[in-house]
Amino acid sequence: MSEKKKRPVSKSKTQDLLERRAKAEAGGGPERAAAQRAQGKLTARERIALLIDDGSFEETDLLVETRATDFGLDQKSLPADGVVTGSAKINGRPVCVYAQDFTVLGGSLGLAHAMKICKVMDLAVAAGVPVIGLCDSGGARIQEGVESLGGYAEIFFRNVQASGYVPQISAILGPCAGGAVYSPALTDFVFMIEGTSHMFITGPEVVKAATGETCDFESLGGAQTHAQRSGVCHFVAGSEQDCFRQIRELLDYLPQNCREAPKAAMASDDPRRESDLLERVGELDAAKPYKIHDVIREISDGHQFLEVHKRFAPNLVCGFLRLDGEPVGVVANNPQSLSGALDIDASEKGARFVNFCDAFNVPLLTLVDVPGYWPGMEQEHGGIIRRGAKLLYAYARATVPKVTVVLRKAYGGAYDVMSSKHVRGDLNYAWPCAEIAVMGPQGAVSILYKAELKAAKDPAKRRAELVAGYVETFASPFQAAKRGYIDEVIEARKTRPKVIRAFRFLKGKKVQRLPKKHGNIPL
Ligand code: HXC
């Protein structure tokens, strides 16, 4: 028998696959991962693992590599091209997710990286599931030139196509510079981390060169800046873990896509629960502020409330709660900030929230206590007419069930805007202490009785009499109730059972809009 020829030992195909996988999964390697952690940041894979339900990640395109060759890219190893993509489950429901990997060339976005993101976005739209982007990137990969710019634009285009179709969420977990900020800006909700997230169009050095202003990453585009001043950021987290917990909480209020209703939870609270606290607020002196958050929590199941845009335009509070298990979006004037008046920021904040709820079938509860629009040169010159009109437009366009409660003041144009009957509030209630009028008693008396007050022997006494007369006639809900502009004046303590019954009744609401391409919201 001839001696068997000795074959070279070749690894099995499976072994080869496992090795390729391991190499790609290692990202930029242990040293860069350590550097990432030293900055208080997690790696892309650690982030996904914390965000999703255990063991639910199905990765796509792990083995994708760049085909770029310029500037020595063909000599570099860029595992997974710097982004981890795939599908997973959150709270038991499917989502698509991508996480940029800063350990691979600073998470910079080349064409292959962009196409991986585009692929999961396309999958999300096809499957009708939310997309969550975890951003941590030095921006367009300089070595790939215009292909990186094209890659970004492909993502932007998909953000717009998916807008209003599936919920889109962005978490900024590191730098986000240049045009890269526009993908998060096009999504529904932006999360940032205190101290480690930064968003800006041009960095501090360019700002210094162009305008002479001195700033650093934090003051220019940190979480606090964007949450409070620019309004770019909707949710701030103290840590990445906290951020992922908040994303999971938010998703629980949302439907998977625009064809579904949001997910109802098991009812956890008595739908007939009445409230002493609301009764007391209803009996307060009209000039005394109260905490609108307490009112919202008192109405909500289990006193739970997820506030959106908490630090921006605090004069208008927006967020999600549950009523008898069903998610509802709430918009409420806050008398503790600008006396609850509407200004530019509040109008834009409210409009965006109302638009979101309408797009995703989340019914709207509006709690009104508004003395009017905030006056002043700054507001007028800043465009309160154009920008304030957005909230009006959003409410008038919204076709989801709309239930309104006038708690106290509803004056002037702000009465109309805040989901009044005239912009098609479905069921509009008022507390007995509500004042629905063109303006407050003092202002009205000053205008109506200008000459008489001037001529009066004792102007202060006469003013008090006239104010009392105005309050008696106009500063009540009954003028509006007489005309059917308010469907019912309700006892404050019964607000929760009342609005729960209203939303139950409105569940089957369907509205046909006029056939048109789209409206032209003031921008
Ligand atoms: C290629 C990049 C990169 C980029 C970072 N890197 N940004 N490579 N293209 N845009 C690489 C670095 O060379 C480095 O590689 C590694 O990533 C880590 O970066 P460091 O600078 O060492 O990290 P750090 O000190 O933490 O600074 C992070 C940073 C900084 C603040 C993001 O890297 C930075 O300023 N990058 C440029 C940001 C920027 O201006 N991007 C372009 C924006 S314009 P090595 O191999 O040395 O470790 C844009 C246009 C989009 O994005 C347009 C869409 C319409």
C-alpha cells in the first residue's frame, strides 16, 4: 500500500468564518476600547447590548469593508467599517439599530459605513419598526471625500422618507460634527449625555476664526446647551446606561409605525379616581401659580409622566402619560414659567410634539392655563407671528382624538390655539374657575374704560369696580359654555375620570383630510 500523501492542515470553513467574525467584532481592538472607556464612553457593542432585550441582536453586514483606497485606506483594517448594524427587540418588540464605533477611525463615515446604516433604515421601513441610531463619530471620513458626503445625504433622504412612518430616535454618545448633525435633527427624538455628547456644525476653532467668539465643546454644543437653549435635544441622561433606560421607556409609549395604535398597558390605576389636589388647584386664587406637573401626574395612571424637552421652553410642558393603560400625549401651559404664556420656543416645541403624536396615532390631552402670547420686541422681531403660527397649524391639522381641559385662563389668540373647539378639539371641558375671554380683566378695563378712568375722582376705586364687573360678565367659562365652545363645565376633582371616558369614546375617530399633496406649515 502506497504511503498516504500528507495534506497541509487547512482550517475548516466554519473555523474560518468564526475567525473572520471575531476579527470584525473586535473593532479597533482592546487599546482603543480602553481609551474609549477612559473617556467614560462604552463601546458600540456594549451600547447595543445595554439598549436591547438580552440576546435579541441579529447583526447585519458584520463583514462589510470599505473599498476605498486613497490615503492608504487599503492598507488599514477598518472592522465592520466602523458601525455595528442590525435588528433586535426592545420591550419584546422588534427595532432596527445602528451604533457607530469610535474605535475604528473615530467612527468616521465612509461610503460602506453609510450604506450599512441605509440598509437597516430600509429594513426598518419595510418591517415597520422604529430605528435607533447610536452616534459617536468624527463625521465624514475625510479620506473618502465626496463619497462620504453622498453617504450622509443617502441617510438624510431616508430619514425624511421614514419621518412619520416609523419612529426614529438618535442618541448622541460622543462627537457629532458638521452636516452629520442633520440626521439626528431629522429624527423624532434626540438624546444626549451630560459631559460626553457634543453636536455642532462648526467646531470651536472655526467659530473663533470666523467670528472671534471663544467657546469650548461643552458651551458650544453640549447636552445642556442643546437641551435648554437650542432645543435640539429632547432628553438628557446622566450616563449611557440612563440614556438607554430612557429610550426603552419612551419606546413603550409609541407604536411600531404609523399604521398601528400605540401599545396599551395593563390598566394600573382606578379610572374613576377623583382628586382632592385638583379640587384645591381649582379653588386657588387666580394669581397664584401651581405646579402643572402635579396636575398632569394627578390625572395620569400611577402618577407617571415622561416629559419631553424638559429643559426647553418650560412655559409649555409636553410629554407622555397613560390613561386607563392607553398612551396619551399631553400639552400643558405652565403658570410657573412666563405665567404660562406662549412664546416662540414654546410654539415650536408644542408644534413638533403635536405633529409627532398625530403622525403616530397618540391621542392628545391639552391642559390650558394661558394668559396669551408673550409680548415684546424680541419676540416680534424673532418671528412670533410666523413661528407662533406653527402650533396653531399643528393643532388644526391633527386628526387624532383631542380632549381639552381649560383649567384657569384661556385668553386671546392663545385660547384659539390651545386645541379649542374651533381648531377641532373633539371634547372640550373647563373647570368652574376657568376664565375664557379676549384678555384678562385688568388689560380689558384699561382699554374699554380709558377715558372714564382718567376722569374718575378715585381711579383705583373705579378700576376695582369695573374689573369686578368684567370678571362677573366675561372671566368665567359660562360665556363659552353658553355658545357650545365648551362641551361641559366639570368639577376639577373629576378631571381624570372625565378625560378617560372622553378618550374611550373617541377611540374610533376617523377623519378624512382634503386630498392634496401636503400643506404648507409656516417654517
Ligand atoms: C477620518 C477621522 C475623522 C474623520 C477622526 N478621525 N475624525 N478620520 N475622518 N472625519 C480619526 C483620527 O484621525 C484618529 O485616527 C481617530 O479617528 C480618533 O480621532 P482623534 O482625533 O484621535 O480623537 P479625539 O482626540 O477624541 O477627537 C475626536 C474628534 C476629532 C473631536 C472627533 O477627531 C475631530 O475633530 N475630527 C474631525 C471632525 C470633523 O471636522 N469632521 C468633519 C466634519 S464635516 P488615528 O488612526 O490617528 O487614531 C462633516 C461633513 C458632513 O462631517 C457633511 C454631511 C452633509
